[in-house]
Amino acid sequence: MQRIVPAAAIAALLMLAACGGDDSADTTSDADNSDTDSADGGDDGDLTPVNVGVIPIVDVAPIYLGIEQGFFEEEGLEITPVGAQGGAAIVPGVTSGEFQFGFSNVTSLLIAGAQGLDLQMVAPGNSSTGEVGEDFAAIVTNPDSGISSAADLAGRTVAANTLNNIVDSTTRELVRQDGGDPSAIEFVEIAFPDMPGALANGQVDAAFVLEPFLSMTLEDGAVPIASPYAEVDPDLMIAAYFTSGQYAAEEPETVDAFVSAMEQSLAYAQDNPEEARDVLGTYTEIDAELRESLVMPRFEPEINVDTVQLLADLAEGDGLLDEPVDASELVR
């Protein structure tokens, strides 16, 4: 069955959706990506042109639905989603003004803020479903691995698509809660499409996998032993849309309009899951059969500051941040 084409290319684009990444930008787009540093409106003066740096993955379905439904146009915005390979490309794109807004996982934004970048989270990206065993992320292993719970990961190797990010934080917390030693986990950086082979040949003992690769890995015989996002906090917000502090100060009306349209888009995606699945076919290469079977994230219309703080505390506790962070200071 053809499930995704090409798998390696889509995996590269998944690098920072919920797990961070350090890829360079790929801002190719059919739309005009001209400089729109100030939101002065379009050529006819009616719509404000806005570029949004996104990663073409399931997590950003709401913004494409919002464009289709006209929510952004109703708010006076002409949205151009601009494809990038990861948040490491999107963050500098936002700070430089290439993008007015961007999408990244929460831990990456916390790390960027701790490094002195003036960023503000303005709208949610996606959240855990809150259902153990039915989330869009899972830790999987081989049936004969001897690993049956999170605590069993201590002293084992775990595949992660990138290191020192949200995978580390949530996995270590899960092991900690289960009574294991989180410091004894060895994370190994492996791309999502390579994880089944890494499990099969014994390169790693377990793997932290996201959709659509979670469904594919389970079809290849892996078994899930934990739902790290859902178990760390059932309301965990994984990613967010953000802008620069400078843009928020200079263009507050445009930011307000974007937030309003995103709130409508997120609520619509949550209330219309089949439309959210269908829209994946307009900007990803995930085929129709796989779109129907994969687990979609939950799309909440408001930022969950408490879980942003939780991720900040976990990152600080595990050494990803040098000092405590007040999450409220990073949320508009």
C-alpha cells in the first residue's frame, strides 16, 4: 500500500512539529513570498498580506481550513502559508520579518526565548488528545523487547527524531512518574521512516513516533507502551503560533485579527474532523487511506498557559534551560 510519498521527505518536514529540529529553511511556495514586514494591506487596500511559516504536517490543518472557510479574509487578512523544514528555520524567519507569524513546538519556543529572542505565543497549534492509547504520539517497541512500561525505558535506547527537545522532556517525565530513572535513558537521533528498521535490527530498544509514522510503525508490527503527551498531561499543548515582540507592538490590530481567525479555525477543525483530514490532501502527500486511519491532534482555541509552564519546568529540570522561565511572559 502506498501510504506516503516520499516518506523521507515528509519525515524531514516533521522535524519540529512536535519534537524540535535544526533544519534550514525551504521556503518554496506557489504564492508570492514578497517582503511584508509591515501590515499595510494588499494592493487594493482591503486585505493585509501576512506570511505564516508552517511545516506541512497534520498539526497545521486548522490554518488551511481557516483559509478555505474564509475566516482570515473576514478578519481582513490575506494569509500565505510558507513551507519550511522546521522551527529552526521559522524562528529566524519571524524575527527577521520574513514571516509575520510562525508555527513551532512549545519547547523550542521556550529555548529560543531563553536564548534572548523576543517571541510571543499568540495562538495554540495543537494539543494531545488526552487519551492514553489514542494519541497522535506514542513510544513503541518490539513485542519481545521486555519493555512493558515507561519505567522499563531506564537503561534502554530510545529513538527520537531530534535531541534535547520536547521528546526528552516528556519521555523523562513519564519514566520519572512511573518510578524509573530518567537519567538512564539514552536517546538516539533517528528519522521517523528509519525507526521501524532501527527497532527491527536492534539499533534501539524503543522509538518515540508521531503520526502519520505512528500508524505506519504499528502496521509494521511495533507495539505501543506509552502515550507520552497524554500521560504527562492530558491537556498538554504541544505547539503554538507565534510572532516577534516587535511585530506585536507595531501591528497589534493585525495580531488581534490573526488570533481571532486562528481561534475560529482551530474550533472548526476540532468540530469537523473529517474536513480536517480531507484538507491534509491539499498540502501534504499523505494518501487518502492513511489519512482516514491516523489519529489527529486535538485543536483547542486558547493557549493553555499551565501546560506551557509545565513544559518550561520540565525543560529546566532536565537541563534544556539554564534557569526557570515564567511562561506567562512568552504568551501574548
